[in-house]
Amino acid sequence: MDDARIHEHINELVTEEHQLERAHVGQGLSDAEKARLDDLGVQLDRYWDLLRQRAARRDAGYDPDTAQERPATVVEGYRQ
């Protein structure tokens, strides 16, 4: 997956996230909606991580296509 496709996928996830949030302004989300919102956040973290990996490999003179999506358990464990 190239950078453009990754950005496109991130935009799709963000759009879904915003639609879900806007659909319930002033009300709570159902358990399923909360779970979906959490899942969207994890997916976004994984794709942003993949973009950072690709950029780092490119900057170091390596093939960005060798970057791989890391598991949620790894990405969600990063210190902010």
C-alpha cells in the first residue's frame, strides 16, 4: 500500500469517526458504537504508525514498501 492509499484510508476512518460522533451530540453512544469508536482510534494509530515507518525508511534510503503494519498491541503501547 502506498502513501496515497494510506492517506485515503485514514481519511475514510476519520470521516466515519466524525459521523459517529456527530450523530450523537448531547447523547451517549451505545456499547457497540463506543466499541466501534475505540476500534477506529486503534486503526488510525496503526495507519499513522505505518506512514511514519515509511517516511523513516525513505529518509534512511531504504524501500518504504518494506514497512509493515504493526499489531495494535505494539502501537497502542507507545509512550506519548
